[in-house]
Amino acid sequence: MSVKIIIKRIVPEDNIKYLTALLKQLRTLANNQPGYISGETLRNFENPDENLVISTWQTIDDWKNWENSKERAEIQKKIDLLLGEKTKYEIYHYG
């Protein structure tokens, strides 16, 4: 059963270019991961500091393998430093 991972991040306008670059790195690497289906990054129209990433994976195990990978962790660490807090994830499935 496919799952969607929802990631909401608040980042000040002056750091958005850094976040965008890091998210592009993650997306490039994710494209080569088993079970990755798609991803999109959205910016809140009324609150441009709020960014939303929605990624779709074939299974929860595929997501967990990617979430726990060393290459992802290295980039995620940079994102968390930029945000000043640890990124939180919400996992949804169809049903």
C-alpha cells in the first residue's frame, strides 16, 4: 500500500534559497531509491515562510529505508540546522 509523507517546514525568507538547494539534493537522491514514486514541494501563498513537501512511496518500509539512510541523514542534518529544530514527518496512507 502506498504512503504519502507530509513534511511542513517554517524557514525565514532569507534562508529559502538554502532550503531549496538542500531539498533539490534530497529529491535527486530520492529519485534513485527503491519505492520512490513522486514528490512535490509547495510554498504557502499567504505565508511564504511555510514550505510543504509531499512525497509518495510504494510502502512504508521503502520510506523508512530512505529516512534512515546515511546519505539522507547528512542533508537532513543541514536542513535541521537551518530551521533551528528537528524536522517532523506525518505519514498517511489511502483508506
